[in-house]
Amino acid sequence: MSDIVPLEMTMRECEGLAFIGDPHVCSLKPGYRFGRRTDDDYPETILGKLKFVIDHCNQNRLVPVFLGDMFDKPAEQKKSIETRLLRLLNTSWTQPITNVGNHDITNQILTDDDSLKYLEEAGAVRVAVYSGALDTFIIGGKTVAVGATPYGQDIPTDARHYFPKADTIIWLTHHDLAFEGSYPGAQELHAIKGCRLAINGHMHIVKELRPVGGTTWFNPGNIVRQAVDAIEHVPAITVLTAEGRLKKVVIPHEKAVFDLTGKLIDSISPGEIPKETPSEDKADSAFVSLLQADSSMEMGQTQDGAILMEDIQAKFKRDNTDEYVKSIVLNVLQKSVERKAA
């Protein structure tokens, strides 16, 4: 197990850690989950963002730390996208590390059926298969240890036994967490003894720092906007510097990437994004406006089910639908879309 590997055997010197939220690499054109994105070539978009991130890490001797959901589907159907991603990761000056997200796994844990396992076996990335110790680094003369809890596994309440000699412990999670108050299905934030900073993936919109006991929680959001609710999210990575500070590095991106036809938002016109960086309150307000918009006229106008998906998700939210029922409905919709596309 990783927690019994001697600390000194895994140490790497670097200038900091770059936390990278949920790439969702996939070979399909925008559809189903990405139906309103206007990219001509979505795979090129996401690989371009990842190239920027890896280049930035190389230039600044930062370790790339992925927060989970490297892939959009556990088993990527097109081997070419796996190979291109492998080639890109291999340009990193040092081996990246990653947590495991819900989109990375076919079953409860990572197996040989999953594309992320292929990257691990090829040596392109170090993966947290089980909750526990992941890696250790020397940053600014101090030992910084990184542990991780994959999606679906229990987040520890005490991390000290994993890294008894570390100066600082950072923990990675990929969970639905109640950063802004309790809601159905979300886990409450809790202190992790010995852990100074906990970084969460899974949730695609940035959340403010939340101190809980001796642990500060942060959710940086992902590096690509998938759905309209993230329209005002700014794709970025978060760097932990040698001085112990968190620094936001914005990834070059197109501002207007969504087709807003039929969606009424007071603060923006279809296809346009405000020039200023909006507050989280404005983002939430825009999302509420989207949910309240009448989209019945759009039913059946797309072949990928994206607009129907928006209406279903809106109904789920209004009715506080049970998670089990939601999973059944979404599974039926996905199968229907895949059959129609075949």
C-alpha cells in the first residue's frame, strides 16, 4: 500500500503544484453533454488547453496534478485520442499525478477496462487508485505530501499516519461537496487532521475557499466549460507556489462558446459573454434564468439530446428528484441518443 512506502523514496523537487480540474477528454464532437458548445473540433479544443497547461508546468517546474475525470467516458472508443493524450503527457518534465473521477471508471475502482489505466500502465501518469498516500515533493525546502480519495470512496478524517514526516499535507477529492450549504446528495465539508489544504474536482464551477477546522477546502472548477450553467466560469489552473500561496493561471479560451438560441438571460445576449469577470452571485443568477426560460419550443430540434437534457435536469432540480430515479432516466436518454447516432 502507498502509505507504507518510505517517504524519501517518492520525493521529487519542484517549484510548486498545478491543480487541473476535470479535462473530460473525449473524441466525439460536442453532443449530449456538450450540445450547446460551438467548437468545430472539441478534441482539439481540450488537447490545446492541456498543451498550454503542460507547457506552463514545464516552464515553471510545476507538477501537473489532475483532480479526476481525465476522460469523459471510462473507455474511450477512439484509440487515437488516447495516444494523443499519452504523447502530450509524456512531454511533461516530470510525471503528472491524478485522482480518479466518476467518468474515469467503469466499475467502483479503476480496472484494465478503463482508459486511465492505459495511461497509468504506460507510465504517463501516477494514479490514486485507492484512498491514501499518492506522492511527496520538496517545494521551497519543505516536504509537501499529496494524498487522494477517488470518487465513491470515503474521505479520511485524519491524514497524519500516511505522511508522518511531512511538513504539509494536501488532499485531493472528487466528490459532491456542500461548499455553499447543504443540499441533497452533497457531503458536508469536514476537517482532515494533519491536512492543511483539500482540493476538490468533480464540481465544475469555482467555489470560494472554505476553512473547516485546520483544513481549508477549495474547488477550482474545471478547465473546459461543458454546460451553459458554467457560461461565466473562467477556465484556469490553480498553482500552489513555493511561497505557499494559491495562484490562478487563466487558460487561453474563447469567451463565446455556447449557442444560446432560445435561452433568455437578462445579463447577456445570445452568443455573447460579458467582458468583465462576473461574480459567483451573477453566475448563479444567470443559471437560475436559464432554468426558468421556456425551452419547450426547442424539443426535438437537436439530434444529440442536449436541449432535452437541459429540460430534464431543470425538472430534476424543481422536483428534487431521487438520485436513483435520475440515474434511470439519464441512462435511458443516453442509450436513446447513442442509438440515434449509430
